[in-house]
Amino acid sequence: MDRTIKTQLPWVVLAAVIGAVGFALAQKLAGFPQTIPEFMGQAIVSGGGYSASLALPIGWGVHLGVALSYAVLFVMIAALPPFRRAGAMRFALLIGLVFVLGWVSTLITQPAIVVTIGILSGQGFPAALPPLNKSLGFVFWNHVAFFAIVFLFTQVVPSLVRRGNHSTVVGGNAA
């Protein structure tokens, strides 16, 4: 079954929202002093001299924007020919994609945060960037969990919903 942007978009948005909320919730449960939306919002409003009342909406706007971008990236890659295989191979490739994107997003976390804060606060592109985050700790696993949620809500759940059309979770041309 050919899936168009129109049919996929609601799933992508749902995956991004659930993934973003889950990401921040995991940070709260892990005892972080601030979630990433709280941190980003606060840093942007203080750096830009904006009203403190805008911190949470700005932080969540940025966080949801990144989540939506990552969800779209996942779906775009999952639509490529190598991921259109049937059966267990498709499932394995998609799970592999979850881990690869989790790792890549972890690597760029620190530089991306600094650039985003600099640009959105009006300070411009920073003169120096922090190093890539090569740690496989909490941040990595939180990103993997995010992409697992995206996989679940863009690949598995829609496939189950379409099951009446003879599509399966890991079989068929679901891309």
C-alpha cells in the first residue's frame, strides 16, 4: 500500500508529540534539575532579553520543532528502498535505524543546543562549539527511546490499523 504524506502526517505529528513529552518526562524521572524544554526556553529568553513568561512556550516550541524534524527524518529514511524489504529484515533495519539516529542525535546534542540558543536569543552563531557528545549514557538512551516511539507510531501502529488491508507490522511494502 502506497502511503502518502497526507496519510502519514498525522502519525508523524503524533509520534513527535509523544516522543517529545516522553523525552522530557524521562529527564524529570531521572532527576534532571530541568528538562530540555525548560532549559532551552530559559536560556533563550535570558540571552535574548525576552519576557520570562515566554520561557516555557519557547522551550516547548523548540523541543517540539526538533522532535517533529527528527520524526520526519526517520520516516523519510524508512521510506528509502533498503527499508522497503519485507518481513524480519525490514523490522531489523528499522530497529537499527532507531539506534543509528539515537547515536547521531546524541553526538550533535551539545553543539545543536548552543547553536539554537545563540540564534534564537539573537546572539548569533556561537564563536566556538562544544565537542560532540560521544557518551552512551542517559542522553543516548533517551534519544533511542524517542526514536523507538517514532518507530512505534509511524511504522507499527499504522500497520496494525491497516491490518484489514492485509498489511503486517514487518511485512509488505509499508514504506
